Amino acid sequence: MFQSFESTTSPETGAARLKDLRDELAKEDFDGFLIPRADAHQGEYVTDRDNRLAWLTGFTGSAGFCAALNDRAGVFIDGRYTLQVQEQVDLDYFTPVSWPSTQLAEWLMDALPDGGKISFDPWLHTLSEIEKLRADLSKSSIELIPTDNLVDRIWADQPERPNNPAFAYPKELAGVGDEIKRAQIADMLKEADQACAVLTQPDAICWLLNIRGADIPRVPIVQAFAIIHANGEIDLISDPDKFTDLGPDPGNTLHPWDAFENILKTLQSPVRIDKTNTPIAVTDCLHANDIEIAFDIDPCSLPKACKNETELKGAVQAHIRDGAAVCEFLSWLDEQEDPTKLTEIDIVKKLESCRQGTGELKEISFDTICGSGPNGAIVHYRVNYDSNRTLQSNEVLLVDSGGQYLDGTTDITRTIAIGKAPSEAVHNATLVLKGMIAISLLRFPKGLSGKDIDALARAPLWAEGKDFDHGTGHGVGAYLSVHEGPQRISKVSTVPLQAGMIVSNEPGYYQTDAYGIRIENLIYVKPADTLAGADDRDMMEFHTLTLVPFDKDMIEIDLLSEQERNWLNTYHQQVWDTLNTLVSEDTKAWLNKACSPL
């Protein structure tokens, strides 16, 4: 069993730890310290060692930060975590702050009207982040001061760095060898007249070198920094012991962690830096040594996001395998004579066992979100033994889950009626479905980004004065992170959607203390066929990867247009045609009914 159900934090620890942190602030004559969720690699997922935000506050969400001052401590969270944070932190000592509607600078200036000294760990904040904060604070007397990590000072039993071995990712799954990728990135650097690029994100480094690892649960990456030079040679900074099984790699020089700053000091100019994901400590080091910096995006970012033909074929196969496993689970759930004897943990265990039954599951791609009734309204709810809830009749169950297979990463959400769901929930679920279908059907001009299409998924909800407080879709890696940039479908994403990019399509709706609704398929971008009578502009469209039927008990059929019904019937026919020979006989009978036309 990959997923555990232990509570990893407790609100009761927050007060004492906050007091210890404030003692450190007093020693240094600081007025506050910033505690981000991020680690030095700026990834969404962090090791136990780097989970400082959760250790201090109790909040375990995948995004957020804390500003701890001498007289107050704000935990900044977005709309996904409004409910979760209230349950996980001690509200007598930590105050949830809605972000980004309340900006950190605004909050700090209100708390420190006469100015003050706010400290931060320069390895945990990017240059763009600190630049923005300094600009926002420019009219105040608040200083931002880099320091060593004050949380690490008080964390007596802080875990060690993970030291799991790296392994080679097969060329037959990657599509191209790492030598071709290196040459591709080196050519980008030479064309831009850049001497080298500093890479800080492990998934980019793993993609570049065709390696994977197990340093972080759910994400098969190796923690490392890297510098790729314009001649294609690489300095890789990590724990050399992790790479013993791989043997020597020509053009790749291994260095221990503590060599990174000394290597930075010797780099030739200009050095390519992505200011959105590189610690400010790196740019400060380069500036201090008079090394010119060329600010640009991570050169691996777009090539990694645009999956090649081999990677897309792998994704298709992974989703067929995963779809069959999820159907086995849904069939089992539908067969339960009394589902009210099941708990959320029972659901999670059964679903994971169905994926394990494929014989190909390497990991789950994230902790399964299984929220029944009111727990479904907690967007990133993670069940534990304390919160575990028994299913109730005539309510809604939200299950968001995924698997890591060597040939692909999956992520799927289905909202299921337990008994007869409330009519209001069915109505809102249909609005969500209409938004998801709108994205699935979309043809759009090449060059549009996520912000240009996000509204389509929300329009049916907007028409009734409703919305959801998360993006419509995130990028997904190829046996890498289930949350991958730079592509997204969201109100703020400006990255053009390019062929080969995999994104999720997951609108939702959440009614506090009642239910949560989310429907999610993974899709990828592809060139669209030219239509008769169309002009000569290039058009793009989406291909749906996920193959699992929707619960028709959660659909108000009269709300669907003829085009939406046709899409749904065609989709269900594809699910049946693809999966009916891959599932058990009992599941085949269930699948036949689930995929029958509306």
C-alpha cells in the first residue's frame, strides 16, 4: 500500500514551535521570518526534511506559505485550501489569509506600519518572488534580509536528505537518448549566445538525462541541481552515491551538494537563469562574482512539456491500463449491497489494489483524494484515521486519483452518486460536465494559451452565478510529476498550448459542508484537421487520454445540448470499445451498462 492514513501533523504542536521561532527572531533582532512551502528546487512536492511549513504550522497543503511575526502569524492559502487550513492549524496562534486576494506586502505593511526587518532563507525563494515583494514594499520601511533558515535551527529531529538510487529511464520510453536532448539544449544556448544554464528543477534534470529516482514519494525524481554548458557538458550536483548503479556517464561530471556555490563562482558569462524557479541565493552568488546573467525560461521547460510521439504512445497505453483498473474499482463499488458500510479509507485501499492488480503500477501519482459528502468540498482533502468518514446514502463521493507507470502518469477524477444524490448536486455536476465537454470539443487557433480558453469550462457555472477557485487544468509529465509546467488551463496562464502538451481538464463545484464535484480527464494538444471552407490559419484541438465512464446518475440529461450528448455517447462508446476485453466479466457487464447511450 503506497498511501498511508496517519495524521502527519497536529494543530497542538504549533504554539510551542512558533514560540521557539520567535525566540530566534529576538536573538537576531528580526521582526519576522518567511516560511514557504517550497524547497530549494521550487517543486510542489517536498521531502520530509523540507516540509517546514507543515512542521511549523500543521498545514499540509501543496501550496502556501507562512509569515511569522512577533505578534501574529499568517498562513497564506489559495481557494483550494480554505477549509483544510482551518482544520489543520491552531487558530489561536495562526491566522489563515486568503491569497492572492491579500498580498503579502499588503499584510506586512498593515502589521508593521512603522517598518521592520523581515528575514528569509535565500535558498527557498526565487529572484522573481523577492523582486516583486521588494517592489511592493518599496513605499514602506520594511527591509527584506537574507539569513540562514530559522526553522532548521529549532527543528531538533529534522529528517536527513533522501538518498535513494537513481536509475536509467529506457530510451524506448523516452523516445530519444539523453545525448540528443543535451545537444538540443546546447544548441538553444549557443543560438542565444549563452555560456551555460543553471537547472534547479529535478524533473527537468531527470528528463534531460533520461533518469528517474525515488527521492520524493509519488514523484519519481532525483533531487539535484545541474549546469548544462553550451558544449553539451553537464555538471550535476547531488549526492554522488545515488548514481553508483548508473556507472560513468561521458560529459556528465558529478559533484557533491556542497560544491554548488564554488562551481557557480567559476562559470563563464552569460549564465542563463530562470528567475521564476531559481533560488535568489544562486543569482546573488553570480552577482557577487561579477558573472553576467541572462534571464530566460528554463531551457528544458518547453521541450519536456511537448511530449514526443513515443511519450504520447506511452501515455495512451498507461491510460488504457489505468482506465481498466478504475473501471474494476467502480464496478466493485456499484456492486456493494450496502455502501454505507464502507469508509473513505476502504475506497482508497480498494482503488489502489485495482491499480496494483495491473502488475505495472510503480507508485500512485499523488495521495488519493476521496471525499464523501462534506469532505468532498475540501478540494485537496486527504483522508486519515482521524477524518475517515463512513459513506452515507443519498450523497456524493468525489474520488481524484492517479498512477505512476513507466510509460505514463495518470490523473482522473469522477464524482459518484451514493444512492440517489441530491437534485441540486446532480444539477451542479451537470454544469461542471458541460464545462469539461466544452474544453474537450474545442478547436482553437495555434498560439492561444490557457487563459484564452479557461472561461469555457466555467461558463455554464457562471451563467448561474457559480464558480470554482482553482485552475481548470495543469500540465502532466511523462513518468514524472503529475503537476508539470509551464502549461496550464487557468485564468493567468500565458504559455501557448503546443502540440504534445498534456493537460488536465477538471472543472469543479464545491458546496461547503455538503458536497464536492469535480470531473477530470487528461487531454493532450494536437494539430486539428483542416475543415472545408476554413481559412489557412493553423488550428489545434485536444485528444482525450482518460478512458473511464461518467456516472450517469450525476447527469441531468435535459441540461445537455445535442452536441454535448453526442460527445458523451461517442466518448462512452470509445471507452467500451477500448476496455471491454481488458476487464473481468463482472466489470464487463457493468461497463456495458455504464457506457450505454443517453
